[in-house]
Amino acid sequence: MSWGAYWMYYDCKNCGTHYRWTLDYLSDPDFGRCPNCGEENVLVAESKDLKPEDAGKYADYIVTQY
């Protein structure tokens, strides 16, 4: 049985991008960084905290180095 991915949600203070990382990539050295500008950001929500109506504004971070 799988519960699906657990997401960490971020808002970039530098460029305004809304994005999310799955915990599957926690060991990635760039985990949590903005996919557009590379800025390290502060976590704003986790899967358990995010309201369903807000989930659509966060894009998936696509890991390209694997």
C-alpha cells in the first residue's frame, strides 16, 4: 500500500515562483532551492498543512540531474 508522495511547498522570495519538492529527493544537494533562480527558500507548508484550494498554484520541481 502506498500513501503517495509527501510534498514540501516553497515560495521563492527572490523571483516569486511557487514550487514543491517531494521528500523522495531529500538527499539532493539542491533540495528546497528554487528551480528558476536557485535561491534557497523557507518552507511554507507540507502536504499535511496545505489547503486543497492552494495546491494548484505550486509547480513540481523537475529533477534533471538524474
